[in-house]
Amino acid sequence: MTTRDSGCTNVSIPICENKRNASGSVSVGFPITMMVTGVVGNSLALILVYISYRKKENRRKKSFLLFIGSLALTDLFGQLLTSPIVISVYLADLKWCTIDTSGNLCAYFGVCMTTFGLCALFLASAMAIERAMAITNPHWYSNHMKTSITKQTLAAIWCFGFLFALLPIAGIGEYTNQWPGTWCFIRTGKSEAHGNVFFAITFAVFGIFSLLVTLSCNVMTIRGLIIRCKTKTGASQSSKQWERLTTETVIQLLGIMCVLIICWSPLLVLLLRMIYNQVSSQECNSTYAKPGTSQSKVLNLDCDFFLTAIRLASLNQILDPWVYLLFREILLRKFCIMANAVSNCSVEDRKETQTALDALNKQNQDGNNICKSPSN
């Protein structure tokens, strides 16, 4: 691939004369909006988790809250450690070497992307397993699941994700600047780095495996909830409460599965495809510099899709707190309260309107009687 020095020490920047046009009409407002939204949502989730954790005495609830809080904390740090760099590159007219004169920032960005991406997926899987055990085998869960085990699991996930992300620093795999030059991630094309294909494939396989585990466990949980809900059918208050909680949980789990599939599947599948074809997003730079051929148009389409895929994966950090906590605890219940209020108001409005119409009709009838009385 053709490269140029661009005056940056130990940094080789891909040729990309059309980089501004290739990146689309997205301005610096896009990463700023994503960062602000992610920080606000995850911070709010952490506050609610902390308040709930102090109130909960049931260790089953505490374990689940620990998982949610850890996921929110992971997403929050992922936003804070990577978004400012992307914003800086946009402000530098998409010239990475302007802010990375040493060449070490790309490795740092790649480590952050890999660490927080894998940890978020592993945490989602761990929560799905925890919920499945709590619903399908509650007696075993109550006797064996302790808060200390949850904390050890969280520590193991963070350590494994961080150590795996450090493999390119140790010489296994490679991080490279990705099109359109605003971020760094795992190289998927040909590379002289030892074990680069192994590292890239392992990341994609870990991600897909985590998605499958999460989806399978959530399906098991939904099935268990529905079965238990059917056994509690009746007109009692406890049966109605269990039905309401089952509905809320099923909606939440369906939201989790939809968000995970939409946000992560495109990136992971595309990574495997790029590894198989031995192509890298860096080739998008030279392709955009030489448009016109049919092969160029196909590759440009893949470049746009790859950029969209990584933005969807980043969007998952913003949506996580809403689908795991805020949606269930705030929006869903508030929506039900508002719906009931609107329904009651509508009934009252109809009653008042009907009363006013009856009074108006009565007045008209009285007026007609008065007008007719002189002629009698």
C-alpha cells in the first residue's frame, strides 16, 4: 500500500487526498454528541445503581446490580478515553499525525478499543448467564451465588480483556490507523507482524461467541419467565405483580438482544470477511484516491459499511445503560403512569364534554319554548 511520511516521526500515513469527501458529511458534532450522550447516560446509570445497591439486601439483586454498574463503568471509561482523541482528529482536519507525532497514540487507541469492546461483550454474557441461572435454577442460585463470586468474575473479565488487548504491544498482532483516519484498530490485511491473523480472528471469534451466549441465555430466561408466569395465573395481587414484572423483564431482554445484534454483528462479521479476503480499511484511502473502476466502487461500498459498523459498535456504549437499567426503571414505568393518566383524563374530558353538550341542548330547548309561548 502506498504511504507517505507527512512529516510525522515514525508514523506512516496512508495517502488519502479525498479523505474529507470520503468520510461523508459527518462533522465534529457527531463524535461530540456521542460522547456527551454516552457520558450522561452511563453516569446516570451509575448513580441509580449505587442508590439501588445500598438499598438492596437480597444478594441476588446485588449481583445483578454489580454487573450493570460494571458495564456502565466500562462504557463510561471507553467513551472518556477514546472520544476526545477522535474529536481532536476531526478538529485537525482528519490528520492523525498532527496529534500523534510519536506514533504511540495509535497503539493506545487500539488497546482501548479492544479492551472496552471485549469487556462490554463479556459483561453482557456474564449478566445473561447470571439471569438465566437465577430464573431457571433459583434454589441452586440462592445457595451458591455470592457477591464475592460476582466481584471475582468482574475482575477476571477486565483483566482478560486488558491482557488480550496488550498482545500487539508484545508483538502478537498489530494496531493500525483505520479509514478515514480518525481511529485505530486491529489490522485485518496483510502484515509483517507476527500472529496478526491469529489476533484478529480471535477477537472476532470472542465477540461472536459472546453474542451467541448472551442470546441463548436470554432466550432461556424469557422461556423460564413465561413458564413461571403461566403457573401463577389468577386474579390475586401477587399474580398480577408477577405478570407485570415478567412483562417488564421480557421487554428489557428483547431490547438487549436487539441492541447487541444491531450494534455488534455488522462489525464482527465484516472483520471476519476482511480477514478472509486479507484486506484492510487502509486500502479505502488509495481506492478513494483512484475512483472510477468497478472494483473501486465495490470497495468504496465496503469502506462505508465498515465505518458504519464501527459507529454502531460505539453506539452500543450509549444504548447499554438505557436498555439495561434506565429503560426499565424510568421510562417504562413512567410511560405506564402517563398512559393511565392520559386514559383517565380522556374519560373525564368525554364526561365533561357530554355534560356541556347536554346543558347546551337543554338551554336551546328552553329558549325554543320561550320563543313559542307568545304565539299560543
